[in-house]
Amino acid sequence: MKKTIFTLITIIILTMPAYADTGQAGQEIDVLKAGVGARALGMGGAFVAIADGADAPYWNPAGLSQVDLHEITTMQTKLSTDADHYYISYVQPFMGGALGVSWIQVGLGDIALTEAATNEYNEVVTRGIFSYFSNAYMLSYGRNLIKNLSFGLTAKYLQASMSDISSGEAYGYSLTAGLLYKPSKNLSIGLKVDELINSQKWGTGTEENVPAKWRLGMAYLLPLFNTNFLLSGDVSQVAKEGYLAEYCAGAEWKMDGLSLRVGYLNDAMTAGAGFSTGRVEVDYAYVTQTELSRENVHRISLTGRW
């Protein structure tokens, strides 16, 4: 079985089409782009084969099968001068698996709405002030299908609004499916497909759909003396011709509640650290995401378990 799984993954990676890079703007749901959880982001986002806590609804709902406690995590980030990114997620054991409820928001407040042309004094004409908010409300469930193989789903209700803009509201939905296979205690393999089905409709009548995007990852836990050393790597691909595959990788060293992390994400390095007392965990990540922020972003997550 192990040999079969490794062979399958090798074939998938080696035969992925090397399409010309035509740009990927507009091929993802904006509110879901930034990623969540300082632990995962400190590891470069290579988390689909780990997903072992309250961040699982986002990274791989199949990882909810590993949840055996109540857990809540939250994070707030300044993505740019004006954009705020909020995230909170709660998971708990439920009916032989685990259930998760999560919320993500990206918001911009007090934006000046200006005329395209200046007035006769060459001054910018302000017509008013508006705000933009985009939300994703997520309901997730994951459990074991058979020994060592788990399955999970995340259903997302999408909502966006622009105040004082005619027909500036949108509503929609999206579905993510995931698998997690653990052939041994130390090795795990994850697969998820984001936006498997999705739609978002604006007040103007315009309906937006984005192509599905799959992500395949592996993680290996290497016991090293009295510490644990976790290695992970993911590859993702938009399921549409003309888009390059994206790669990320990460590593985490953990001992006595202290964690140090490093990662690679979209040609940039990430780093992070965490401290856990058993019931409470604080994680920090330093992430470079130039498409989301003018400067490097500091991420801090707070997690509680009981």
C-alpha cells in the first residue's frame, strides 16, 4: 500500500502540465486568499497533510478526524494600510468525528469615493465615503472512513458588501473536500480540492465562478533525540489550462512546549515560533505576501483547548 501511494503521488507531481504563466488574478475567492493560523503560515502554508486542530476547516477538513478536544483559535492581521483580516475558528468532537465552525473577514473602512476627473481647479472631487467587507462563514465536518483514511467537507457561505454603492452586495457559496491518509505513525498524505463547486452573485446580476484548485501534500514527523522535527511540502494547481503549479514547504522543531518554524511560500521565506502551556498556545509568523500587503506581515494566533 505504501509503495502504491508513493508511486501515485510521484506520477501526479511529475506529469503536471507546465503551462505558461498567464497570471492567476481573479481565479480565487478574495476573502480566502490570505491563509489562516500563524503556525501553518510560519511553515509556508505547507499544511494540508498536517491540519490537526482548529485550522483544519481551512487547510484540510479531513484533518478534523484528529481532533479529540474542544479547540478555539483566532487571528487578526493588518494586510495593508487599510485592510483588516479577521479569523476565528472553533472545533469539537462530534458523532464519531469532529465539527468545525469558522469565520473569515477582510474589511476596508472609510474609503473615499472620488470622481474619475478633477474639477476646474485640478482638485480631486470626493463624492462620498464607502466601506467594503467580505465574509466567509464555514461549517466543516471530518471523520475516519476506514483505518488510516479520513474524509472531510467544508461548506462556505460567502457574503460581500460595499456600503452606499448601488447593487454593491454579493452572496454565494463554495465547497471544499479533503482526504487525509496516514500509512504510518510518522507519515501523512493530504489532498484537498477548494471551490469544488462555487458561485457568487452580485446585486447587478453578475455571477462569478472560480475554477477549482487542488492541493496535495506530505508531512513526516522525524523524532530527533528528545525533540520532534516535522517536515512538510505541498503542491497546488488551479484546475484550468494556463496556470502554473505552486509549491510550498515547511519545517517545525518542537520541544517542551517551544516551537520554531521556517517555510517557503511563492518564492519567499517565512518563519515563526510558538509557545504552548498545554491548554493555551501562542503562535507567531513572519510572512511575505506582496500581493496582499505592501510590507511583510506579522501574524499572531491565540489558541485555547479544553
